Amino acid sequence: MTASLPPRRLIPRWRRTASTLDLPEASFSAEASVRVFALDQDLFAKSIADWRETPTAGHLGDVLAFSVDSSLREDIATVAREALKKSQPITLAQQAIISSILDERETTPQEQGNFGICNPATRREVSELRRVLKVNPSNPLVLLDAAQFQISAGKHRQAERSLLTALSLSPNSRLALRTLARFYVHMRRHDEAHRLLSRHARTPGDPWLMASEIALAEIAETSPHFASKGQRLIRDKGAQYADLSELAGALAGIELVNGNVKRARDMFRVALRSPNDNVIAQAITHQRLLAIDLNQPEQRRVALNASEAQTLLAWETLNTSQAELHALAWHSEEPFSSRPLQFLTTLYAVQKKYEHGINLAHRGLIADPKDSALLANLSYLLANSGKLELAETFLRRLVRTAITDYDPIVLATSGLIAMKRGAYDVGDELYQEAISRFRSRGELKMETNCLAYYAKSAVETAHPNRDLILKRAMDAYGNARSSDAAIILYQLDQQIEPMEQTEPARRLSQWILDEKTNTLTQRHGITKAGAPSLIVKK
């Protein structure tokens, strides 16, 4: 169940450095602006023209030299395909570069998600990292990437050694600091993650590190050190909006925890002026509570290129095929992270792709053997595939590692196992106890989800009262709707429509058309619910 996942917090992303270096989080400087890395487009076009006129290996090398600029890779891939098709002169070194570029372009998300380290493009990437480290073992950026693959393979000590080495080589690197903090979160060493950033000399002057310190303080169950300073920095507009985005989002998280929805909206208004993918995903997670419109160009542009955000949006609209596609891409971007795998294993359980889900759950448990959501999903997948004893083994492992929040899920999965064995009365009792526990906690959406899973189990095990149980699940969905329950009930051939925002959305800005001066200006600020996007001033 995605609704049972741990709360999403604005902890740092850990992407490949190649996709991070041209982002604001890598380039922010309080002293001076930093020019984004890019190569001369005119010289690039001339190099392609020279190669087409005289297709020698030397001219091809001139074109391939531009591959360090990611924005030019598509055009380089076109030249590479043309060179291969026409059997034009290519050296062995050029062949290796071309293979890397074409693998990057042409390996599908399905291949990236389902095969991981077995994917040829991924294997090649790991091999390339090893080659670079042999030549230059003191390259901190390569060490950060290497650590990501080491975690994915369950080599946690080696990953930590790589990250600590990277930080020692570049002790003031924001990327190294945020990556090491993210590693500590993954390892559930929350106090260390928070202490790393709260005590570092760079944090007081860096909004990105302040944002991470505030988010990590919540996980470490301690007070943030830089919340007040962060609020002043935002109030005084002490940096560009792109550099204040995560800071404002982290402060909004504090307001949400304290129940101050109005103040959280104000902070998200700042966070969403020039957001990154992390902030967009956080805003989408809380969109129903915040009731804010995220369809403005600034948010749409980022959301369209953010795999997690697209996964969440597809899930909300019950588009399971798109949710799968984006979640696989998300997993490819962050192979060590359990969260995309939690989504995928939930989706595969609903779609009855049990073996797909089992394989992914096992992969995730290599990187994080104590992930409660993956253990719960794996138990459920195994039970549905008929491996009842193995399902019970992982349930016991879940009980040993999980917090009590997972007790109702353990009961519900035990109910499924009982029903698989034909013990319907025992299954009914276990499911009913799980439902009662969710209700006693006031978790109405989780109660709805549990009833939906109960109905799915009843239908698939030919329960004598399956029609009655399915009706109960539909009634519960009418009282407390959730996307999880909607997807399950839709798979059971029930008439389900995507959930709609019950409260009219508030806009983050409005356009003002002044007819007298014939000018159009944008006014930023939280509007009233249902306010129009354009106001005509007579």
C-alpha cells in the first residue's frame, strides 16, 4: 500500500553527478553567480558539418568530444548511428564512446528497471567508473557515483568508505555533504545525518544545506538549528528563488507537522517559484491538503521531467501503465532507494504480476534489508503466488524489524494466507482485526485500503461471502477515498473514477490585464480558493 509508506520528507536527492552538476544545488554560491557548463553550439554544428563533408575518424573525434555536454547527446547519437550505418572510419576508443551514448539513449525504462546491474548500459557505467578510479582514485565525483552502485549491491561499508573519502578530498562540497547525509538516512543513522550538516561550517551560509538540516532534524526527532535563519533568508530574499526552493519546502514541512496549513501554503508559494524535482514531488504528495494549483508553467516544466512526480500523478489518476513506466525510470535514477520499488511492488501486486514484484522486492532488500514496506509487500506477493510458508517467513522478519504501525498489515496478510488455505473464518477474523485497528487510529484511508485488499483476496480465493465483502469495500471507498483502494477496486471491475480535489484550488499567482495601459503583469501570492487565472482591470 503506498498510503502505508513512510512520510515523504524533503531529504536530499542522490542522483548521478552527471545529472546534478548543471542544477542549482550544485552551482549555488553566495559570493558570485556560476555559469552553467555548456559548449559552443556553433562550433559543434561546424564539427558535424566538417565530418559529413569529410567523414574521417579525426573529424568524428571532433564531434564526439562534445559528448561531455549532456544537452548535445541527442545530436551526437544521430551522428553515431549514421557513422555506424555507413561503416565510416571509427577507432576502438570512438566505438566505446558511441556504444555508451547509444546505450544511454536506447535502453528502455523497462530494461533499466527490471534488470538493474544486469542491464548492459548499467554494467558499462560501473565498468567506466572503475576505469576512472584506477587512473584517478582521488576523483570525489566518481566516488559519489560508485557509492550509489555499492549500496545497490548491498556493499554498505564500501559505500560509506567511498563517501567519506569523497568528503575528505572535497570537505566543503555541498554534493558530498548532502550525499553522505542521504547515505546515513538510508542506513537509519538519522542522528549522524543531522549532526553532519548541523555542525558543518558551510551550512549557516548555504540555503541548500540549511534545507537538508531542517528536513533531517524531523527524522532525527530533534529541533532544527537553522529554521529561524532560513525564514529570515527567505523573508530578505537572500538568494535566487531556485536556491531557496528546498529551504522553503523544508520550512513548509515544519508548518504541516504543526498543523499550520495556511503558513505551509505561503512557504510552498516561495518553494514553487523555481522548484526542483524534489520540491515538486513534495508538493504533489501534499496537494490535497494544501489545495494549491500546480499547473502553472514553472511547476509543469519541472514535473514533466521528474520521474517521482510523474509516478505520483499517474497513480492519482489511476493510470497504472504510466505509473509503472515512470516508477521504473525513477528506480533507474536512484537504484539504491526503496521508495520507487515500494511503488512498483505495490503496483505489481495489484496487477497480479507477482513474480515481477517478488524479484524487485528481493533486489530492494539487498540495498536495505530492514525496509518494512518492502518486507510487507514481499510477504503479500509470495502469498498470492502460492508460496505460503515463505510468505510467513518474511512476515516474521517484518514483525522483528518493523514498528507497530505495521501490525495491521501483518494481520491482513496473515488473513490472506488463511484464506488461501481455505480457512475463511480465520481469514475474516484477521482482516476484521486489521480493519478495526486502522479505524481505532483514525486512519480512515488505510481502513479503506485494507477493505479493498480484503475484497481482492475474497474474490481471488472464491470466498463464499465475496460479494458482500466487495460491497463493504465500495461503501468504505465512498466514505474515505484513496488512490490505492481505487486502483484495486478498478481491477475488480468496479465503477471507479479518479479522485477529484474536493476543495477548489488556490493559485500561486494571477495575471492582471490592465486595459488602460494595455499591460499584462503577474502578481505572486496565494489567492482565494477557485480564483481565476486572469483578472481584467478596467
